Amino acid sequence: MPLAPLPPLAGDPDPGGADCVDCGRCCHHGPQTVSLHDADERRMGEATMKRLTIIEPRGPGFRFMKNDGDRCGALDLSEPGKYPCAVYDVRPEGCRIVEAGSPCCLEARALGHLGYSVEFTRRSPATPRS
Ligand code: SF4
Ligand code: SF4
């Protein structure tokens, strides 16, 4: 059964990430969105990889985080309305790059899920306001 999408969130998040647990919009995405590389696999360890990742059945066989419907399978959904990553300390580089306030984050908040139109870039350095 498809999961209900989350409602969009208005405004910028706390740049330090204080809003992330209550938000989780960037962890709501289609399957085969978060790929893992060698360093990610080493950091995550075999047991977590077995539980939470899959290898693409065709092609070169890249490894991805497993999905639970329209969201990443690593989200801890035990508390309603909260979306903490259950593997935060060992999360893949592709997740680390989505910093609170980055273009990807802002698009995810505006859509209610991770979008497709922005590059996965880190947050721009603060620009002085005039
Ligand atoms: S969309 Fe932004 S605020 Fe929301 S969880 Fe992701 S990084 Fe944090
Ligand atoms: S691994 Fe964690 S941070 Fe990355 S998409 Fe999944 S829940 Fe979100």
C-alpha cells in the first residue's frame, strides 16, 4: 500500500539540524535513491548492510539503502511524527551531503519528500545580508 506523503514544511530549517528529527522529508524518496560506496559499506558494517541495503539485481550491481514504501527503510518510526535515522552515525555519504538548509533540503521541505531537480550539494556558505 503506498504511504501517505508528508505535508510540505514552510520556511528554512535550523541550520544546525535541530529540526531534522521532526522533519525527515529528505528521507522520503523512491527506491534506489541512496547508493553506498566502499567507504559507506565499511562504516556501516556487514550486519547493518544485510538488514538495510540491497544490491541492484541488474546492471553493475550497485548497493542501495532499502526502501519501506516511499521512505528509507532506516527511518525509526517508533514515535509518531518523528523521523530519526536509526543509523545516523554510520549513514552513507549521500545522506551526509544533504545538510539542513542545503538546496536539496529546502526542496524536500517544500515538496514533502526528496525532489529530483537539485544537485546533492552541501549548504552554500552564508552570504552576508545587505
Ligand atoms: S529535509 Fe532538511 S530539515 Fe528535513 S530532515 Fe532533511 S536535512 Fe533535515
Ligand atoms: S540512511 Fe538515514 S539519513 Fe539516509 S535516507 Fe535513510 S534514514 Fe535518511
